[in-house]
Amino acid sequence: MLALAFLAVATLPAAFALIFCYDEIVDRVVCGWSEWRDRRREKRTIARLDRAIEADALTRDIDLSEFDSVDRRPLEQLAADLRRLGGQRIGGGGRSMVWHSALLQAYDDRLRLACRALGIAEHLAELEGVDQEIERVRVEGVLHAAGLALPAARAGLRQRHR
């Protein structure tokens, strides 16, 4: 009987805490259960969508090892190169024709690499003269629409493509 009395006295603070915090304990249990139910529902929805659009069939033919190749430059570095070369192209008024043509060649190479990285079709190598300039402006516009901020075609103005 004495052991039961000690047990009752020892558990009395825990019983009071349970009585006073009952609503918070129930709230935590209910919230945990509803979060678990929401996560389970989201997983089922994602699985259902994957089956509906056959996501595995869409990604089966993509070779992910191409993205890990050593010679592939990061897109951020390509964007920085394009901004630097584009700024030099715009501001290089007093330079020689050789320098200007080498700069355009380097700029076009970076445009081609950026297009290849983003899966955009371009025809810069196939064209010459005014047609190449028009293609360069088109490619810049498509890259700008894809999120690469490139320098403006004229100094002091922001390039806008819609």
C-alpha cells in the first residue's frame, strides 16, 4: 500500500501536466496526422500524374551522362562570357577589323554553346553577312526569353525581346 501511495504522489505532477496540456497534446497529434495524410495524398497524386503522362517514357531516351561531361561548360560561365563579349562587341568602336571579327567569332561560339546547353536550335555557323546578324539577334532574343540576360545591341539601351 505504501508503494502505491509513493507511485500516486510521484505521478501526480505528470497527471496535472497531462490535464492542463491536454488540448495542446491533442492538437499536435491531430496536426501530425493531417500532415501525414496530406503527404500521402500528394504522393498518390504525383504517382497518378506520372502514370497519366507516362513520365518514364518521356525521360527514358535522355542521356544524362551528357550533362556530366568534362568539356561541357556551366551555363553560368557561358552567360558571363556572353555578357563580357557582348559588352566588348558594343563598346569596341576603335578596334581593328581582325579584332572585331575574332570577337564576333568568339561571341557566336558562346551563343552556340548556350543554345546547345538549353536545347535551342540555331544556324549561326551556316549563315554569313546580314543573315548571320539577323540570326544572331534572333538567338539572343530566344536566349533572353529563356532567362539569359545579354547586353543590348546598342550601347546604353536594354535589350527587349517579347
